[in-house]
Amino acid sequence: PYTFAGFLGESPAMREVYSIIDRIAPSAVDVLVTGETGTGKELVARAIHAGSRRHAGPFVPVDCGAIPDTLLESELFGHERGAFTGADARRIGLVECADGGTLLLDEVGELPPALQAKLLRVLQERRVRRVGARQETAVDVRVVAATSRPLDAMVERGQFRRDLFFRINVVRVDLPPLRARGDDIGLLAEAFASRAAHEAGRPVPGLSADAYQVLRGYSWPGNVRELSNVIRRAVAMATGPLAGVDDLPDELVAAAGRGAEPEGATGFFAQRAEHVARFERQFLVELLSRHVGDVAAAAREARLPRGTLYRLLKAHGLDGASFRRPATGPPG
């Protein structure tokens, strides 16, 4: 229930992303996807392609920041034989390769000014001219541009063409950073742990409550990609049924601690986290006691998704089944 076209997450910000993709995928409009590195911009482009009428056509990703400027024009638009030294044969460019499908221009903000002008013409005319060619070739391609750079500010500084920005910014999809996705961190961590354990041929370790608190307190500059690597390491390091704080990178734990308790806070944030955790556990105990371990009913009363409630119970070492046994008091 929490997946969408390869994404995993139920936060309000991600549900808004899913809604936008659903609405724009069947259309033919060009799309601009923005977000920090590691948030899943290519996944958005693939979801748009899969939901479009072009889904049977090619999906061609181009990393504009990874191709040297001297080769980028030839890579994008192709070249004729003899167009320059070393051009021993005609080469079809990536724009033509995407004919009938979708072209992803990843990190479009890295394009040099001269290529920005040529790209604008391609988008306007839907025709491309190979380097050294006299005639243009018609192309039927949908463009999804992605960037982790602030294109709006680059336009104001004259680093990115204003007309090209307006041309690719027909519909905009803004991906939220992982630190703004709340309980999605737990969902993703569990999924990554399951995948890593499966690849290693070992039981899937859970995540201790302390480790989960560290993950929630970290700012995740590398976003989902960084989380995946951290969990892969934790699974490899874990020696028991739970991956704990000791299985996380030391620098991550230190950074999370600095974020949770800034210098000069005299322990306030640490004590607040402790009190919140104690209150949270007591709330869960009383909630499940009232519903005799019925997690579905408890989730309805708490107005929480059932998956979220299950994760909270797991983090606090609680199990709905324990509350269905005859007992004189709540389980410890």
C-alpha cells in the first residue's frame, strides 16, 4: 500500500508527488523534476514514461554533468562521418535514439550556454541536426529535465537561458528531501535491510529503537541513496537479530547527535527525546490494552496508518499479540 512506481513512502509530500505523476504521465507535456541529489529524480522520469502513451518506446537517460563539454553536442545530436577528426562513421545522437519515447536530461543545469540554445531549438521545432549535417531530422520525443541546482537563481544570474527554463518548466515535480519525509525513513530502512539481507543470504535484521532514533535525527545530505548505503553497511555489520547504533557509521551517529543536541543546549534536546520516547511507549501500551491487541482498531483510534503503528510497536519492542493474553496488567 505504500509503493508507487518504484517509490516507497506514505508521507504527505510523497503522496503529492504520486498525484502529480498520475495526472501528467498520460499527457505529452515536457516536465522539470527538481530535488536534491539522491531523492529519486530518475525514478520520477521512469514513472512518467511508464504511465505515458510512449511506454512501449525507448527511455533514454542522459547525465549532462558526466559527459565532457567537447563531446556533449555529438552525444546529444549525433554527427556525420568526417564532421571532425575521429568521426569515422555516422553516429545517431541520444535525442534521435529517444524518438517515439522519453528523453531524460539529468542535471540539465550543467549544459553549457551554446548547447542550451541548440536544445531550445530542438524542443521548439522537434527537429535535430547532427554535427556536420546539412539537413535536420524530425524527432518525436518527450523531454523530462532534472536538476539538483536552483535553475530559477541560475536564470537570474544569467547562467541558464530564461527561454529554455520556461520551455522545460511546463510542469514541475519537486521531490522532497528525505529529512522531510518523516516515517518514510523507517519504511525505506526496512526495505533496504530486507534487500541487503537477501543479497547476502542471511536473516533480515530488525532496527533497534536507538538506531531508528539516530536515523531520524540525521539530516541525510545524500538522501535515499545515502540511506540505502548506510543500511547495507548496518546489515553487514549486525551480529544479532537487531542492527543497532554500533552498526551505523560513526560519523553519521556523531552528526545525528549534533543535530539532536546543539552545542550549549545543556542536554535539553536529549532529555526531550527521552521523555517523548517514554510517552510514546506508554501511549501505545494503553492504546493496545483498550483494544485487546487489535492493531487495526488501535490504528483507527490513533488515526495512524496501520503500517506506521506496526513500526512504532516494533521500535518499542511491543507486539499486539501480547495484549490478547490474560494478564493482570500491561506487558513490561
